[in-house]
Amino acid sequence: MRNSFILCLFFISMSQLYSQSIRKDFLEMTDYEKTELVNAFYLLRNGPDLFIDLAVFHADFFNFDNTADPTLPDLHFNLPDEPEREIFLGWHRRQMFEMEQAVQDINPEISLAFWNSSVNQSTTGPLWEEELLGSFNANWSLNRNLGANGPLPTPVEISDLMAETDFLVFSNTLERQAPHRGAHVWIGGPMNSPLSPRDPAFYFHHSFVDKIWHDWEEIHQSSSFIPTSLLRYDGTYVFNGETLPLVDPNDITDTRSLGVFYGENGLAQLDNYIVSNTYRPEEIFYYQFTIEAGDNFLAPAGTSSRLESVTEINLTPGFEAAPGSSFEALIDTENNGTSKSGPIRLVNPYPYSEDLFKPIVWEEGDAIANDKNVIIAAHPNPFTEKITINLSKRTDCVIEVFNMMGMKIREEAFQNTDTLIIKNLYGLSSGFYVIRVTNGNGDLLVAKRVIKL
């Protein structure tokens, strides 16, 4: 049974309810929310596959600093030298929103959740249980290696990051150091590669990264970007027959612009927000603990919104639901700690090979040790007809060429040489390819991404 009070009796007729978001620590999720979020992730793999689309896009535009054309737009590692290209935080915020909207199209009652990796660092904790993220490892062939590398951030590192006053320094430190980097390396598998959005853990982790930015912006109010549009969200990209909107990162420096709030430690504070129904015909904010709405939380005439909690809702000074609006505050006794549907476990492994991609090099110190035989040049890149690869010393090796879907399209063996030439590549389609070099024992020496014009 649900108990509610209604401040106005103007209702909009809808065939389906839609939601905005109160994102919470995954430890605060009810059993119902866990089951429904996991089910939604599995269903999104049925096609059009949003996980693959986001992962391949992320890989395609990951970082071009080391290619023949460093002017190409990219997502990572533009700071500190190229602030005019910096979109890391803005792009990933919009990416989280795209995934969350897709999840809410399946079940409007749920939102993404965040994993505070500075506090919850167990490799066997509830985040990795079968009921949440555990089942994906085998079913999607993720080959995680929890805790083998790292480290994860500490609370002191998060606190120090919050004290930084310069946005560009804050963004660069967050991206390259443990608060962002740590979870990618610590989880392993695709999370430590440009295809990291393949793993649902990516969305728990980047929701936490987004929350760090949200909390920093609440303190400093000084986020700003030089670019005025985002890759993928530039008004031209089409997914599932829909052209994604043009997004200026300066318009989303506050999560409220997307209808997103963060709840933590049993309290979600909703303030400085105007219900607009921009993204949903009814805005639903669900949090099983205490919701406080006030301090310029406004529901104008003609809008539709709902606050829903399992325990308590407080409307504090500054809250206003105007005449002609539809606003409802509701206590939910149906979904408190329960699960209304059984789990969906579609075994749908990715078609990629796990070891195709060179792990992300976050800093110069992360590079492969000098005593290993590595590629020191692959040219030309981009290529048209052939690629020449120079190694740091002579060796027996095998070169394999893969397309971005993981299909092997060429394989050649070389003996006692430090110069490898792959010819007759005219027939390849334009796009990204991965060159994989193994030694005589089959050990992976290195993998390098190249571009076919």
C-alpha cells in the first residue's frame, strides 16, 4: 500500500511514468532496485546494444596524443597542456545520463548508483556478489582481476582533491590519479582499457567520479570548459535511429540541469531546482530514506513531479508547488527491500578478445619497462597500404591484426628481426585496428592501435 498527499489536483494522463534521478551509494539500494538495475543492464545488451556502442565510441575517441594527427578530438588526457580540448568530466557526465535514461526507459523507478571506492575496497564485498555486479563477469566474459593492481583512492586523497581551487588542476588530478584511475586498474579486464564501458562496473565507478565533481562544484562554483559541444553529443551522432542532442559542457556543470541529485547517508536534499519535464513527462525522485525538498525547489504550473520515499519526506522552507502543477509526495511500502521480478541472466559474452588492447598508460611511469621488447614505432599511422613496425631488439614474433570487433584479419610470423612489415592492406575498410605482437612463447609483448584511411 502507498500513502501519499497531493498538493494539487491537476494531473497529466500518461501511458507510462518516467523518472529523474536520486543516485545513491550502492549500499543503500533496496533488493528491488538491485534486481531491476541488473535486469535493465542485461536487457540493454539485447540490441541495439548500448553497452557496445558506448564502449566502441569511448575506444575510438579515447586519446589521440600519440597519433599522426594529435588535433583530432578526444576524451582523455588533454590536461594540463591542452585545456582548449578538455571535456573529460563533461563528457562522462552526459554518458552517465545517457545510460541512466536507457535504464529508466526499462524501469522508471530506478537510477544509477555510485561505488565509493575510497571506502568500499573489498574484492568479495556486496558490490561483487551475484545479485549485483558479480554475474556479469562470467556471462559477459569480462575477466576481471579484482585487487591485483591499484591502488584505490583513500578518503584523504578525496579530501585533498576537494580542497583544490583551480578547476583544471582539479580535473587533471581527478582523471590521472587514484580517484578515477584507481578503480580502472584495480578491477582490471576491459576496465583498464579504452573499452572500459563494456563493464557495468564502469557506471558505478563513473557515477562516483561524477559525484566527486558534483561535490566539488557545490563548494567552488567555478567549473568551466572552453569547448562548447561534446563528442557524440554534438547534434550529429545517431544511435538506435535517434540523433543525440547537442550538449554544451558548460550547461551541465551542475547535475541539477539534468535532474540528477545525489543521496548519501540516509538523506537526499533536493534544492535549487525547477521542475521542467524537459526529459520526462513526469519527474519522479525516489530514495528509500529521507528526502528533503526546499530552498528553491519549485514545481511551476503545468509541470508534473513526484517525490517517493520508503521512510520520510520533508518539505522545508523554499519549496513551492504552484497552482496548476501536479505534485505528489508518496511513501512507498511496496518496494521496501523486496524484489518484484526474478533476475534476468542472459549469457551474452562480448565478441572481443580480452587481451587485444594495451592497458591505459596514465602517466609516463606506467609505461612498459625498458628491458622488455616493445614496439618503438609503427608507421605510417594512419596507414593506407602497409605498416612498418620497429622493435627495440631482434626477436622471433607473431603479428596479428584485429578489427575493432575483435575479429582476426591477418597473422604473420617473423624470425630474428627487429623490423616487421605488414603489406597488402589496401582492402581493409577505413577505421581503427589493433596490432598484437607475441613472442615465440606466445607471451603478449604489446598491442598498438592504428588507423586505416
